[in-house]
Amino acid sequence: MIKSINCKGKLVEFDQPKVMGILNYTPDSFSDGGQFNNPTKALSHIETMLNEGADFIDIGAISSRPGSDLLNAKEEKARLKPLLSEIQKIFPNQIFSLDTFRAEIAKWAVNEYNISIINDISAGELDPKMYETISELQVPYIIMHMQGNPQNMQDNPKYNNVTQDLIQYFARKIHELKSYAIHDVIIDPGFGFGKTLEHNYQLIKELDFFKVFDNLLLVGLSRKSMIQKTLDINAHDALNGTSVLNTIACYKGASILRVHDVKEATQVIKLLKQINF
């Protein structure tokens, strides 16, 4: 049976993995360092990603790189408003996701602008009103695992067994979300969020273990430090490593690849489809 999600009445079927293009609408992203931090550049980049085959665009106004400081809600809304206003006019039929952990921002963006999915790096941990809000909005909800918060998540993260611990974590979360009548739940292991290099590669190796859930699986490996450290390169040179790991992730059950480089991710999927993976 092909899985699907309901994005404001538009049914999206996952007969093959989808590509989610990343728009870091921030001045301090680890990967593109504010390259798209104004509406004109951001809109141009969105158009490029859509032309390259992106199924979704994920917009984030807060950097979640290790050690980053978080904007307050007022600043987050002020940063997003000009861009979301333009997106609503220029791309009325495109599916957009918003990367936010705040319920009030999620509600505002879904109700007033063209946002169809909420991507929460904290899975409700940073805002106790998020589950109630998602239940009211009835939009797909991406829950990511993060040990701690962006300020401290890389301070010696520890697990009994990272894969087993995450499976138990998502089992609890999915059960709780069902009690709120939230059913379109997408799980994200959170590569690099409170994990050592060894934790990240164990998760890649055992990614197919997450098939125990009847939920779509999002994987965000794009240009991350787990690639940079292993190959002794910087983010700029991490595209090839990203494509390799994205290929493995698709083989092991990834439903969505969240990437900076849309064209290359769509090529991975096309090649895999050619050999009936």
C-alpha cells in the first residue's frame, strides 16, 4: 500500500522518495551562511529548486546549528512575514513546509500563508502547545529527535543504544500524537542533533529498523559535519558524500530527502528507480 499525506486537501502519494529543498532564511546557516537571507534571493532560489524537481520546500528562519542562539517569536515572525507574503502570491499551488518549534508561529503561518507542513526539530519538546495546535490545523507534522537543544545538543551526547533509544522515543511520540488525532506524522532521526559521529553512522547502518513504524521517514544528511569530518572536507565540498549517503538512505527506507542540492537528490532517486529499488 502506497503511503500518502494530506496537505491542505492535496493528497501526496509516496510511490517513490520525495525531495524536500531547504531554504535557510537565516544569516547564520552552517551550509549557506545567509546566502538567501532576503526575499528576492530567497524567491529566486525557491524557483530554482522547484525547476530542479523539488516536491516540497522547507523554510526556516532560525538557525539550529550546534551552539546557535534562538530568535524569539516576535523576531521569527518579523523575519518570515515578507517572504511568506510573496510566496503566497507567486507559488499558490506549491507545498511549503515551515521549520519552526513554536505553536503560535505554526498556527499563524498555516492559517495566513501558504504553509502546508510543520517541521518541528523539537517534536513538541520546546512548546507544550504544539500538539494541540497541530491537531487543530490538521497538517502533516514532522517530528525530529534531538537530544537537548541547539545550544547544548553536542555536549557529550550519550545513549544506551542510539537506534533502540530513538525507536522507543518515536513510539512514545507517535502514541501521544494519536491521542491528539494527529495521524500524518513524519519521523526524522535528526542526524547531527545530539549525536556523535559514531551515533550518526550507526543510525545510517540501521535506518531500515525504523520501518517498524507505519510512518514516512525523513532523512536530513545534506552537507552535514558527519560527512565533513569523515572525509576531512568542508560543507562546500560535501555534495558527493551527501549523494552517497542519500542513496543508502533511500535503499533503507527513506521517504523524504531533505537537501540543499535538489538536482543531485532527484538524480539519485531517478537512478534508483531505473533499477527498481
